Amino acid sequence: MNIVLLGSGNVATHLALALRAIGENIVQVFSPNLINAKALADRVDSAYINNLAQINTDADLYIISVKDDAIVEVARKLADVNGLVVHTSGTTDIKVLSTEVKHAGVFYPLQTFSRTKSVDFKTIPLCLEANEASQLELLQLLATRLSNKVYQLDGEKRKVLHLAAVFACNFTNHVYALASQILNANGLHFDIIRPLIAETADKVMADLPENVQTGPAIRQDEGTINKHLTMLADLPELQEIYQTLSDSIKLVHK
Amino acid sequence: MNIVLLGSGNVATHLALALRAIGENIVQVFSPNLINAKALADRVDSAYINNLAQINTDADLYIISVKDDAIVEVARKLADVNGLVVHTSGTTDIKVLSTEVKHAGVFYPLQTFSRTKSVDFKTIPLCLEANEASQLELLQLLATRLSNKVYQLDGEKRKVLHLAAVFACNFTNHVYALASQILNANGLHFDIIRPLIAETADKVMADLPENVQTGPAIRQDEGTINKHLTMLADLPELQEIYQTLSDSIKLVHK
């Protein structure tokens, strides 16, 4: 398949590398920043452009992987292409594309991508949507070669998934950061808590989190909770989060 | 070394199995519930009792691994023993023991233990404290055979560590549970989000969480934040947590 990739950020980069690894042909990489376009294009043996007027109009698939609020602007320049145009956003409606292009779809990888850390694409859930059955089939054929976890989800369910992902990834990482802040303020290294973080995640790989909750809040251990709130007296934001999350644990498990 | 284990819960069980695995001699397991005492004792070739009057007074080490508020009550029955008496609690002061027994210490494994899931003890941080240098040395000799991560920490630092662990483990798991609740309410299975949870934890194994934060809050993406708050209108507790954690991310990264 001939693929044009529009974007050069973390999602675009990891996706491009995974597509190249299964032998797909990335014919063009677009980025408004030519240096970024070239950097990614060089890694996947592709041409590169920073001007959408130069877009290759004969590709089979156009993957828009840019910031959510820039998607529509890019899509507008793809009005004339006959290939399928997809975005990779969890929150953006397919209509944002289908009002601009001939064939629209969504190709949403549910994962957190880092600039430097490689990921095994086979384990990444790929959430697909398309307006036409033939286009959905094309996406499914591609997705099942990239990953073992392919889902067909409509826009509403995809948005729910993205919301859940904010809790499971963004908020989780921030709670790690708050633990790091507490350790740091007391001369302790984050390293000491890494095995606990790894095991906490590992426990829910084969069980549901509601079945493995531990700690003072679920034990209704008010003595420990009050000691902790006192220790956080100088960090009122953390004190509020401690209180809010402890109350929520008690409520869920009452 | 001859060891008496007081307790039969998750910490006591995993610790007993790890001690047995390195060839230590568990001479007695105590639990107020004789069935629980026997169940653990049978797994580590030990005698068992449910009456502290029958305690073996000749052991080298007594490990009290019971609920925090039951520690002092157990320690009182060990006033006559000459061996070292330790507890395994993150929040309990060493003084709770040292006012009751001849030689007091702390042996705190920083990990979340499940009844059924095995853990590699070699990776578990063991936090040690003792009133006497010779007793600390005894604990260190034992701990370094059990784990590659042995720390000597005073009670204040251990309490800070326990507080950080509530964030990194208990609150993290609860945030997973909230994601599960959102998915469940919309007919989506928790399985779809497991790879994201695994990667989110894996990312902070080699980096600090404050360096790898992603999501709408750090991007100051108010459009997405407001959409998410609207989606949570029927779940006001989750809405409050979403708002509180998003505000905290913005504050830390401003």
C-alpha cells in the first residue's frame, strides 16, 4: 500500500516505523517544519514535503497524525485525493474529516508514545472507524498486520475510551509524579518506589483493579489517613488530592 | 537462623516463603486463627500456635507481621525473649516495639502483596531499622540474601516512603478502577486499556514521571478537558477527581 503520512510527532513516528517494518510503502511525509519532515522521512525511506500543495494525490491511504485542532486544516488540503483519509485522534469526530474528504476513517492507537522509547506495536489496541464497509475492511487488513488487538469502535465509544485513557495513563503518571515530589522533598530517590509501581500495574494485567485495592482508605484506617494528611500540611494541593482520592476509594468500596 | 513468624496475612506469607527459599528455619508460625497458622506453617515446614503463651523463646528473630494496631499487643507477649523483634510496618514507630522488648527493629518490605500472585523478592526494597548496630548488621545480612535492594531508613523517612507508596500504589490502582468504571458504564472491557497501563508504568522505570507527562492538562487543552468534564456530568465524584488532578498537572507543569 502507498501511504502518505501527515505529521512528524510521537504517534506519527512510531506508526511510520511500524508500517515500514511490515513492508508498507511510505511515499511521503508532511510536516510544516521541513527538518522534522526530513528526519522522519529518512527513517522510513520516504520523500518529504512541508507544503501541502505538493501532496502526492495517488496514494491509497493518508494518515493525519497532527494536533487535534490542526486536523481540519490539513484535511481541507486533501479534498481532491481519492485514497482513504484517516486521523489518529481519540477525541476527534470522523465528521471533521468526512465533510472535507471523499473517503474518511479513524485509526486510533491507544497507547502513550515517547520520543525515545520503542514500543511493541503488536500489543497496541488499534481502534478503527470508517464511513464505508470497503474502507473499514482496508483498515482492518492493515491493522491486523500491525497489531494483535484490533477493535472497531464508533466515535462515541472511542471518546469514552480516550477519557478512560486520561485516567489510566495521564492521571496515573501524575500520581507517580506526586509520589516523586514527596520522596524528593525528603531526600529519597524515586528508584526506591519503582518496583512498587511495576507490581501495581502488573497486578491488574490478570485481575480487575476494583478487586485488588489495598491501603488505608479501603481499610477505613482513619488513624493512618489522618497521619498522612498531617504530613502533607505544607503541601495543600497534595493534601486535597489525598483527601479526594481516599474519599473516592471509601465511596466505591463502601 | 531460627525465626518465629507472628502473622499469617499476605506480607507474612510472602516473607515466610522467601525466607524458607533461602534456607532459613521458620521454627514457629503464630496466628490467633489456628487454621491460618497451620496453613502457612505447612508451607514452610514449621510448627504453629494460636496462643502466645506457647511462644518459642529461643529464636534469633521474631517477625511481627500483623495489622498496625495489633503490633503492640503482640510485642507485649515477647518481653522475655532475647532474640531481635521486628515489625514489617511502614507507618509504625520502632518505639512501639522498643518499649516492650529487649531488642527492637523494623523490616519493612516496600511492595504490594496479593494472596495468590507470587513476587520476585530479589526486586523488593527492604527498609531496615534497629536500635543497636549489631542488630542492624544481623538484619542487613539477612536482607541482602533476600533482596538486591536493601535500605537503612529511620522511622521518619520510612513514614514518608509509606505516604509516597499510598500515591504510587493505592491511588494509582484506584485511578485504574475509575477508568474501569468509565469503560464498564459504556460497554467496553477493561482489557482494551491494559497495554496502556503497562506502558505507563514501564515509561517511569527509566525516567522520572515529571519528565514524561502527557495528556490534555499538560497541553492546556481546555477544549478536551471541558468535553471530558461534560461526559462525566452523571458521575460527579469522577468529575471532581478529573478537575482536581487536571488542575494539579497544570500547577506542577506551569
